Amino acid sequence: MSTTTSILDRDTFIAGLVDLPAGCIIRNADELGPYACDGLSAYQVQPWLVLLPETVAQVQSILRYCHSCGITVVARGAGTGLSGGALPLADGVLLSLAKFSRILDIDADNRLARVQPGVRNLAISQAVAELGLYYAPDPSSQIACSIGGNVAENAGGVHCLKYGLTVHNIAALEIITMEGEQLSLGSAALDSPGYDLLALLTGSEGLLGIIVEVTVRLLPVPEHAQVVLAAFDSVKVAGEAVAAIISAGILPAGLEMMDTLAIQAAEDFVHAGYPTDAAAILLCELDGSREDVAERIYQVRELLNTQGASEVRTAQDEQERQRFWAGRKAAFPAVGRISPDYYCMDGTIPRKHLGKVLATISQWSEEYQLPVANVFHAGDGNLHPLILYDANKPGELERTEEFGSRILELSVSVGGTITGEHGVGMEKIDQMCVQFNSAELAQFHAIKAAFDPLGLLNPGKAIPTLARCAEFGAMHVHHGELPHPELERF
């Protein structure tokens, strides 16, 4: 069971950080402020202490010391996460990997790059562009988000339909356990022996270890890429068009959808050339050889017209293609310009239920009197409803959270999941009780205990206890018997 910092004052603890330079320690209240939240600013906690190590040895020393003192540790990358996964603890250390920002090695022959966890996602592609290579996962925050954070959340992006998530695009990890042990997971080979611990750590949200190095897989830049924009008079018809494209055996590099509110916000912000009177637009990108792309563009245009698109446009040049994508990738900040606050959901559903789910969200939007801008990876059913609200209005945040919870539970009820790429963090921890049963949650706790027996790494995130689930009302604790009674009930 984890302890708290109440047994140790901060000055005494800092005095024990003998391997860390003074410039790597942040303790003053005015300097701690920027670390109080990640991209989910609705939840904020000022950390007890922020540490910014510069070497792997320093990370090991910090973790060993915190382990011996019973101090909790939350890892932080660039702070762009949208689920509160990097929310600090008021009585714990926030471990920032911001200084781990070097690209260590580029192996063009084997299409691999070894990078530190603080390297920005986009910086990898920029570093290998002259070699005709790139790193495929491209979350909307790729200009700022770190590769370590991408691994922790198993980030995707607008091209994950064809090229996969982070887990499909990394070869190896170096991690440090809470006890300070360094583990090497995966390998540069196509496959590695033993259990697939690399996949286990990817998406583990900082609960199992601290990432200090990532080996990513690189791909050749496609010879040609082209985007088709299609406008629709209803979201339902647009959803049917998505199903038609996939059913035809066409695998787009990206297949994205936006509804009216998101379209208008993005167009006003980026001037992407979107039709602002459309109920929904689809962006369908195809890549490969010029001949192959031309053939599939023709097929997609024919399908879209057959499926009832009111307008179908193909980007005329690379600049227009980039504008089309710039609007989609800027959708979140664009919506932020029209509302004081927004709450981003991340449920994933089977594509066949898209129309039903969006209609229900629209109905609830009226019920809660909270506008919703829908942006989503239509190809794989990953929804991003942005609920617009004003945190300064009493009770509005609570209504927004309730609305968001219902969206996630709806996703589960139609056979989907509560998160596609943003992670569980603090935001969705109660909905884990809906997604998983008690036996499954017990397995999650057992895995956590195998890596971190004292429960000191990012406690209270991602995996709810059965006690919490019982309180939430989705489960019942029978006869007072709990699996893993030694684990803290957050």
C-alpha cells in the first residue's frame, strides 16, 4: 500500500536528491502552476514538487529514492493529454521528461529511429524527411505532443486507419520501474522472443514504468497522396458513405468526418475551404503510386455520389490537400475559439451504429442545453464529441461531465469502448466500471502490482478499484470479499 508525503517534509526530501542539480528541481508555487494540469484543464492540482531529470541515471535515482520514501510519482511529457493522465498529486512528485528531447540515432537502412521520450512527434518526421521517410502516427497535437506521451496513451491520428496506432509503429522501449530497474522491451527485429511486454506497456498510461527511450519504425513517404472532400445534408447519410467505402474494399490513409458546428469553427479559424452549409463533411485520403491513387480516387468519387453527397471535391494540388487537413487537425482549438471551455470525449463504436449514436448525442445536447461539435475518425469509429460549456456558470461543468459519461456508456452499450486514443486517466475512470467486470479489473490490478507492488506510479488513474465501482453503482462487492486486498482502494 502506498504511503503519502505526510511522513516527510519537502525540504528533507529535496535534501536527499543528491544526484539531481538544483536547476532540475521546481518547488516555488508560482513555478509549479503550469504543471497543475495537462490538456484537460477542468481538473487541476498543484504538485508537491516537480523534478526535471536530464539523464537515465537521474531518473533511476529519483525513482529509487521515491520508492524508499513511499512518495508517489506521476510522469509528464508535453502535457497535451486530454484525459487527466498527467494530473499531478498534491502530495507527490511530478516527473517531467521535458529535458529528454534528443534524437539519439537514425537507422535509415532498417527504417528505425531511437529517440528520447521528450522528442516531439512531428520532430521525428522532420528529422528524417530528407531521407524520404516519416513517422506515421499523427495525432492532432503532433506539433507539440511528445513521443513518450504517445506511447503512454497509444496515440493514433487521422491516418491510423491505414497505418495503425503507436503500438504498431514502435519497435522497442527502455523503461525504468518504480524500484529503479531498467528494462529493455522489444527489439529492432521484426519480432522479439517472449511475452509481448512492449504491447503491454504501450497504452499503460504511466502506471507500470517510466519511458526513457523509444525506438520508432519509419515508413517511406508515399509517392502520391490525394484527398477527396465530400459534403452531405445529413450526418446519417455521411455515416452510410463511410460504410460504403470500407465495404468496397478500399482502405483510405485517412477517413475523417466533421459536423456543422465543427466545420464552421474550423473554416473560420483556418480557411480550409470547407462548405459551411453542410451538415457533415468527409475527408478521404488515398495514397500510393500515382496510378493507384488516381484509380481509387475515381472509385471513391463514384461511391460518394451514389451515396448521396451534395458536393464532391478533389484537392487540386498539395497546398489544397494540406489546407483540408489543417482544418481537421485544428478542429479542437477552433472550437475553443467559440466557447469558453469544451470537454472532449473519445469513445469508439462499430461504424454501423454511427447514425444512431450521433442522433442520440444530438438529442442529449438539447436535453442538457449544451452544444456539441462532432469531430471523429470515421473510418475506425473513434468519436470526438466536443461538449461546449462555460466553467464559470455554476453547475455547468457537472452537467457537462454527466453528459459526457452518458456518451461513453452509450458507446459501450453498442459494442464499443470508452476510449480510442486519449486514454482513461482521471476523466473516464468511473466508466471503466461499465466497460469491464470485476474479474477483468482484478487482472489489471494484478499486472499493476507485478510492475509496481507499492502502487506509487500514477495512482488513482486508469484502473478503478472495485470499491469505487461499487460506489459508482455499476458493480457490487459481494460478502465484503475483494481480490488483491493488499492494493490501495483509491
